[in-house]
Amino acid sequence: MSDLQLGLVHTPLTPFTGDIAIDFEQYGRIINFHLKNGAEALALPMHVAESVSLSDAERRKLLEFALEQVEGRVPVIAHITQSGTSIACALAQHAEQAGAAAIICTTPYYWKPQPGMMLQHFTEIGATVKIPYFLYNAPSEMGGTRVTIELVLDLIKRLDNFAGLVDISLDWQFLIDVVSNARRAKPNFQLLSGLEFLISAGAIGAKGAFAPHATIAPRLVKRLYDLCSAERYKDARPTQHEFASLYQAVKKRGVSGMKAAARSLGRDCGDPRPPILPLMESAQRALAEELLRIPSVAEEGRGW
């Protein structure tokens, strides 16, 4: 198995044309933007990239396109979550064959399996490939269904390629349990924050992070990541506070807010794909004004 170690992982948005088709020309610009602005790896298409609104064929095509654009400069992690085990396994196999460095998966869409069913689901997915396999604990995105420490430990026993956990729960006690127990069973087990709240995650033992807001404020995110990687947590506090303001401004507006925020900084990714609706013009203006009141965001570059 690869000894892949993830660091700062950007999660690119999926751009759409006016007729809601994937805009691959713009996607190429987006990927190059992330590579120029601190991405040490890419994960795609994640939920922020509207993965649940894409067909499996589109997800495969996005991954293939990204791999061609990246040309091996950074690892590309394929998001392969699906509601059915066999469907997720097929996406995982395609990702490995296409050249992805790793796969990442969260709990099944719609279903809320019992612990034994969840273990079987994740085990079958991991066993179908040899590349590193990460779980994504996202209870806020998955109707409260979450990864448990028992599940993590069972998967470590069953799968040599089970490499780590990416977490957005902000459940610090759970993450402490992961670090203390999973790393006892597997010393190189990786814990990554799934959001850019990096001071607490870093202090617990997270060694990397997914950065969905890097499309909006890559300099802020990179500065925060570098400070926390150096364990300069006191110095990182002002930057973390600025990020929290950015996060709250975008979060209350959902995926529409993420795309509107990117547009306000000259990085148009098109409108969201239905059923998600774009923000009204008045709401877009209000968001842009809110973002510009955050000093680090106001200082970010414009455009690609």
C-alpha cells in the first residue's frame, strides 16, 4: 500500500454552464487556481461540489479530467460515496484504474444502516481497491449518521489500506478517542479536519485538513494551516477568528452561498444545479459586503 500522507487538501467546486452542464473549460481554471494557491492534494467531487447532483458518469468524467489537468503534481482523492454498496465499489474501482491516489467515502445516502451493516458496507468498498481508503465523518451532512470509534477500529483490523479519517463533526472527545485508540492500533493512521477549524484539530493531533473554503480565501486558509502545522496556535488565533467569520457568512447560505462568494471574488463557477437555487441578487450583494468586512478576505486576490 502507498505511504500517502495528506496535508492541505482543497475541494474544488463543480462549475456549470447556463444550461447546467459541467463547464470543463472553467473546471480546468479552477484546478489550476487551487494548484497555484497552496493545495497539497485535491479531493473531488465532495459535497460542496454538488456531488449528489452529479450522475456517476459525470463523477467519473470529472475525476478523469482532473487527473489529466493535475498531471501528477499533487495527489487526487476520489469521493466515491453512494447509497448502494456495489455502486460505491464500482466508483472506487474506476478511481483506482483512472489513477486516483486514494478514495474517500462517507455513510450511505438516504439509508441509516445499523452498525453491522455499516461495517460490511465500508469493508466491501475498501476491499475492492488497494489504494488508500479514507472515511469522511460528516453527520451534519448525512442526517446525523456518524462514524464511531468502534467502526474505525474494526476497519483497521479488516483493511490494510484503511488509512485515516476526515472529520467535520467538531466532536473533540470523539477525535481524541480516534487519535488515542486508532493510532495505538495503527501508528500511521491519519486524522484530518474536514473544515478549516485547525487550532483545536491540530492540538488534538490532526496532521492535515480538507479546505472547502480555499476557493474563496486561499491565502487565509494557507496562513492558518501553516501556523497550525508549526503548532503556533496562539499566533493562529486572529486568523482562525477571521476564518470563523467567513465560515458563518457562507454556511447560512449553503452551497448557493459558496458559489456566490466565489463569484464575488471574480471566480465564477456558475449557478448551483437544481434543485438548489442561486441566491437572489440582493442576497449576493449582502454576502459580498459581509465578506469584504473580513480583512483577510478583502485582501485576497481577485479572479483566477
